[in-house]
Amino acid sequence: MTTSMPQLRSVVLGVGAYLPEKTLTNDELAKLVDTSDEWIMQRTGIKERHIAAEGETTSMLGEKAARAALADAGLNADDIDLIIVGTSTPDWTFPSTATQIQAALGITHGVAFDLQAVCSGFVFAVATAEKFLRSGSHKRALVIGAETFSRIIDWTDRTTCVLFGDGAGAMVLEARPSQGGIEERGVLTTHLRSDGRHRAKLHVDGGPSATQTVGHLRMEGKEVFRFAVGHVTDVVKDAFAATGLMADDLDWFVPHQANRRIIDMSAQKLGIAPQKIIATVHLHGNTSAASVPLALAVAAADGRIKRGDLVMLEAVGGGFTWGSALIRW
Ligand code: ACO
């Protein structure tokens, strides 16, 4: 990170988010399944989640988040030549949700594609976009996390249906010259991992090739909890090792918003002060790939995340997949 060779770095120009209008509170859920606001709050910190309207698809949520991010960046859709969408709930088996968002934005140049890493989708998409931009092949990227998990939830299963919600978030990245210093703006380092042996612990029991159905989300909650707290810290430590930075150097920690207890335990394990945690999980539940950009959009809009701040993103999800991205905002 100390080289003086001119290079390209991916700088954040804007972020945006969108949540469907309809909310579903814990009290309302308690009328559908045998649960309570107290149980959900105590175990997860979730208060309410948003549910997409009938006919409102993942690409529609993603388009709205993308437009908000473009406005925040002061750019037009035409300025974008790369769109990567992290999603596990695409509108269709194909074409990709990214191409549908591309068309909705009126973009006919460049390239758009989906990336599937479940809850880690946004962090994987940031890492992928960053590599494209750093190579010089593309100039400005829209990185989107968009999901409608309400469509793959078994609404009779209280152990999973209380946890998830719908939403979308987006970030605009631009390739800019950099001397490579850690004080310069942009994505400083990214670290991705996966281990496919864990399918049974968190999966959807349907798919085009296996069952020709969409299927429902199934989860061994305790196992997922243990894995999340046990492993996500590895990729955060990798980011520190690659840059020579430490937990104390961070201004903000923006973890995957799955569960308040996982967030707090991960921060504690990493020695990150509680006041540096950005948590929005109480407002939207686990929105999978949308959760990190939703949290970023809230904290950027309310003035917490400011230019020059050091921001650590991390996520863990089905696969398992997990990853981190360290950004000088
Ligand atoms: N309401 C009331 N009671 C419930 C509910 C509910 N919604 N769900 C389960 N229970 C009951 C169980 O049946 C059990 O009852 P029993 O003791 O009579 O058998 C009791 O509550 C305790 O259940 P546990 O599963 O042991 O509860 P736990 O403390 O492990 O909390 C939870 C469950 C919240 C799912 C937790 O394991 C968790 O957060 N896991 C991580 C899951 C997650 O975040 N997944 C997201 C996808 S992956 C990712 O994004 C990282």
C-alpha cells in the first residue's frame, strides 16, 4: 500500500437505498406465527421489516436504490458502464436482475451482471467491481444489493420468517488515479472467502436444476450464528494485515445486518468500539445482499460517515461465503 506507482483506485461517489412501503412489525408477525416482539427483539434486535408489494420485484427495488445512489453521486445513468447486482432472489431464473435494472435505467452501453453470494453478495460485488475498475477496463460502476426474501420465506416457520425482509441499496464507484496511500480515498483492500461444505446449514430447498421450483429458505440458526461470529473476523483481520491498519483506526464498522447479537459479538471480538458500529437491522431485518448498502446509505445520509472516514464493510452468508471491504470514504 506504500508504492508510489500511479494506479487506479475505486472511489465512492454516492450511496442510496430503497425499502418497500409496507412494513411488517413483530406484533403483526405474532398474529401469523407463535412468536412475540419480546422474543424477536431479545434474540435478534429486529423490530420490523419491509415487504415488497405484489408485483414489486427485486429489479424494481434495485432500480430505485440505483437512482438514489446516482443522485447522491450527482451522476446520470449514462455515466455508468458497469452494473453488478448481488442477489439471491432474482426476478427471473434468467435474464439477470442486473440487465433488467440496466434496461430500466435506460443504459445500453457497458455491461451488467448478477453475482450470487447470498448475504455476502454486496461485499462480493464491491470486491468484483473494484477489480474491474482498477484494471482500467471500466470507469464507473453501480454496485447494487437487492432482495425480495419475502418470496422465499416459509411464512409458517417461526424460526426463519421473523428474521428477513425486502430492500435494496446501491453504491457508485469511480476509477480515479491514486498513489496507493492508505490516506487516499477509495477501496483500500477486499478479502473474500467461501466454503461450500456448509450448504445444509443455510440453503433454499428449491432451484431450477434440482427441483424446478423456487423453494424456501431453510436454516440451522444456532450453527449459522456460531459460524458467523467465528469466521467473519478472519476477513476483517486480513484487511488489517494487508493495510497495516487496526481496529482503533476505523471510524465505522458496517457489518451485514442479520442479527444485533452477531453484530455486537463480532465487533467485540475484533476490539471495535461499540460507538463505531452502524446498525440498522432493527429497521429492516436481514435483507441479505441489501443489508450493508442499506446501512451505509442511512449512515451517509445522517452525516455519520463523512469523506475521509475509514469504513470497514463485512458480511457472511449462505455457502458459506464471507468477505470484507475496507474503504477510505
Ligand atoms: N418465536 C418464539 N420462539 C421461537 C422462535 C420465534 N420466532 N423461533 C424459535 N423459537 C423457539 C425455539 O423453538 C426454541 O424453543 P424450545 O427451546 O422449546 O425448543 C427456543 O425458541 C430457542 O430456539 P433457539 O433456536 O435455540 O434460539 P436461538 O437463541 O439460537 O436463536 C436465532 C435463534 C435467532 C435464529 C439464532 O440462532 C440466530 O440468530 N442465528 C443466526 C441466524 C441468522 O442470522 N441467519 C441469517 C442468515 S445468515 C446470515 O445472514 C449471517
